[in-house]
Amino acid sequence: MHWTKTQPSFFSQDGEDFLLNQILESQKPGFFVDVGSADPVKASNSYLFYLNGWRGLCVDASPGLISLYQKYRPKDLFINAFVGKCLGTREFYIFNEPFLNTGSRQRKDFLSEKTDYEFQQQVLVQQLPLSEILKKNMPPEKTIEFMSLDVEEGELEVLESNDWSRYRPRVVVMEVLHQDREKIGENSAVQFLKKQGYRPTIILPRSVFFTAL
């Protein structure tokens, strides 16, 4: 863990990586999966772990990220694709703030109509199921210690595209937007994870932590 003299440093928006470190503090450097990884450093839930010897698989559909990952995280594997239920292509919506890029038309319309962020263009991107990505790229000797999931309201589709009988992270950190935190259990992606044997353990302003039972 990186520390300053006065406080721990972290890169994620709300200290998700700091809390993950507390949960996994006795764990030797392991393997992670970061879906919707966005910028390799800024607001990343996994970059701090990379600095401390962990290695992982980062997936994001936004164009222009490959060179950044090659520069800042050359020992991680980056896949430029949208994670969805089937193989194919997907419409992807680009904003002037890259962290808001999304494959959800509903999310795109909300951002365009209700915020000051500017929609820039619509592109076609490769779509792959998470199970296929992991099958082809997961080191056979590794298990997933944590999965970070932040895909602008496409979380349920990502979860449904995984093979949970084969790939079961110890901890899942998932973005949950526009949800009364007292009613977090009504979110469809949260309900799906509960059915897979995970329970919510930490609720942050934008993220929920789940631990396998």
C-alpha cells in the first residue's frame, strides 16, 4: 500500500481501493478484473493494486485507451471491448467526460437532457461476454480476488454474461447509480449478485461492495 506521512493515498473516487485493501490486507498480490476500467490511473479502483504488485485484466469500450494502458500499466492486459451478453457489435455513446461513456441509450439520454455534459458521437464497438473474455485471457493458475464493475448502468448485462460457476471473485465492487441507499436491494444488479451467493457489505455514495458467502 502507498502511504503519505499523514494519510493513505488512493486513486478511486470514494476510496474504494483503500477499503478493498482493508478487506484483502492479508492477501498476497493477486489477480483482479476491472470492467469499465476507464482511465488507467485517474479514479481507478485497481491502479493502487497494480503499483503494489497485483496484476489483472482491464476491459473498457472507450476508444483511445490502449496506448494509455501500454504506458502506465504495461503488465496488465487491456481489452478494448464492451461487455455484453453475446458476441457482436454495440452502439456506444461518447461524452466530453470519458468516465460517462456508456452503452446504454437510456443513460445517454439522461446525461444529455439532465446534465451539462456534452454528447459527442455514437460509435460501434466490439461486444464480448465476460465469460468469453475470462476463458481466453484468465491465467489458468489464478483466481479472481476482486472484480470492479463500473459501466454506467450496464452492470446487470455484464453480470449476466459471466459464468458464475467458474469465475467467482472473492469481492465485487459495483457502481450503483440513482438509487436510494435504503432501497439498494431493489436494484436488479444487486438482486442478481445476491442470487449468485454474494451479500452487500459496504455501501458508498456511488459503489456497493459484495462479498462471496
